Amino acid sequence: MTVLNQQTMSRLRKVLDARYKGLVEDVREELERSGDQHYIDLAGRVTDAGDEAVAGLLADLDAAMIDRQVQELRDIEAARERIRTGGYGVCMDCGNEIGAARLTAYPTAKRCIQCQTKREKEFAHPGTPKL
């Protein structure tokens, strides 16, 4: 198993830091724009139940986007911790190296591509709707 070189590790650390800062700002802005007041503003303009449903959906979408961003922040924090403890770039399932190409594409990766593929197949939901 080869260890990520210092240049690659430094570049990935900078990518994680930049993404973290961007997400914090995005969440802050989204929270300022959303909330109950946003729903009240939307719902206050509605004239029927369909419009009210759309207003509710928009409020739910805002909340879902914030949830996704917060989860990504947690993933970045976990990756930073792995960097601090020396576990970054090591698959949590098999202990093999996570390739630099995978980490470049997905800096918060916890598993090598083989273990991630296996996990997705094992935990895939049967009967998932397809378009």
C-alpha cells in the first residue's frame, strides 16, 4: 500500500477546507432566506389548496437542501479527522488504500471503489422506481 504523497495530501486538504467554507456560507445564507417566514410569505399569497401544497413543497425543499449540506459538512469534518489521525486514504472496510484519483474526485471517500461498489449492491433497495 502506498501512502498519498505530501503534495497530493496538501491539495486534498485545501479542497476540503474550501468546500467546507463554501458550505458553511451556503447554509448560513439558506437559513437566512428560509424558515417559517419564508413559508408564511409563500402561503400568504396562495389562493387555493394546490398553491398551498406548492408553498409547502418549496419550504420542504429548502429544508432538504440544508440537511444535505449539513451532512456534507459532517463528511468533511470526518475526513479532516482521518487526516489528523493518519487514517485518510485508507478504506474503512478492507484497510487498503483509497486511490488518489478517487480521493481527487470524492475527497470525503471512506471506502475504496471496490468496497463502495459492494456496499451499494448489498444495501440497494429492491424495487427502487426507475424512470
